[in-house]
Amino acid sequence: MDGRSSYQPRETFSFGITLFGQANRLLPDMVQAVNNFDYHFGLTGADGRRGGLSLREVVAEQPLTSRQQVVWSADHRPASPFEGEARGLHFADVLNSVPAEAGEVRLLFRTPLTLKARGEVVRSGPPLEVLMQRLLERVGGLVEVLTEARLRLPFAELTAVARAATVAAATQWLDLERYSSTHERKHSIGGLVGLVTYRGELGPLLAWLTFGQWLHVGKAAVQGNGSYRVVAVD
């Protein structure tokens, strides 16, 4: 997210991974996979070798409180993750943390957001109705794949509230591509980044918009696109 694409030897960087539902039990496998990057990471250099990566530490974080727990490090392996202060996030936690009413919400889209409405890519805004529709679809898909719960999402009620909201956007379209070795061609993963302000009777949407910060929304959400933060609520 800092815009960099290359690092010098012994430089460090961090990245986040969000695991949902039953996938949390796969954290040890995720740690092992990153450790196996070794010298097979990134582009091939002038010496014919690819980059090397050494995992130093894995930290579980409770998103609402930002409390952290070290669950793995290169020196030792502490207790199991998501215990105590750094336990996972539940929708009920979000419901209890947001105000019941809101007249204005500002979102900062940190990674490219790509949404479609009526078959066309949304190039500005985006309208809150479209954002809420895709966010609820994301929630529904995760519930279906990763749990055994039956969940009725209030599509009609929430999109009606969102439809009445106004939008003021200071966004730009960021063009990005990724190369697929499977298909042997490049794919566009560009989208909108920047600040968007929504105004209206937004109280019923606030918990969902807050929860969506850790779900991502839109195209390539599982690869890190569509990440946003609620930066202000009035």
C-alpha cells in the first residue's frame, strides 16, 4: 500500500491476511507457506536468481481494539492464536461499537475498488447503493462457503437506505495489472482509490460499512483490492 514494488537486501515489510470462519484453523499452514518462499519470491534479477524472503514474526490483531498477540516468531512459537485480547472479530462486536445514528460517513479506499452497475464499470463515486449491494454479496458468499449458518441478509432494507444517500467523491482511477502464469497474460486489477463522503440517514448501514473494512469489496477482493477504512463518522 506504500506504492513500492522493490526492496533492498535486509529491508523489511509487512502485510496482512484476513482469515474467515473455519479458515482460521489454517493459520499454521499459512505460516509454513510464507516460510517456504525462501529464494523463489518476486522477479528474477540480473544474477538469474529470484528474491529471497525470511519470515520474522506473525501477529494476530483484534481489529477494533488493535490489541495484538504474537502467535509465531523466528525465535520461538508462542501459544495458539486468537486467544485472550487478540481474539477474532465478530459482527456483534461491531454492532456494539458503532453509534445508532449517522448523518455523514467518510470512507478512504486504500486499494483499487472495481464495481459494476448495470454491466458497466463504475468510474466515479461509487454510489452507496452499489457499494452496499456488493458488500452484502461478499458477506453472503463468505457465510455460504465458510459456515453452516443460514443467514437472511436485509438486502432490500439496506439498499433502500443507501439509495437515498448523496455522495461527494475525491477519487481517481488507478491503473494496475498483474501477470497470470496460468493464463500467460496480464489482467487489469485497477480501480478507484481516494476519499468518498456519503450523507443521509446512514445509521442502519454503519455497522455493515464498519465490518466491511476487513472483508474488502468488489473485484479481486481476495487479492487485496477493495480495501477501505471508515475515517470519519458525524
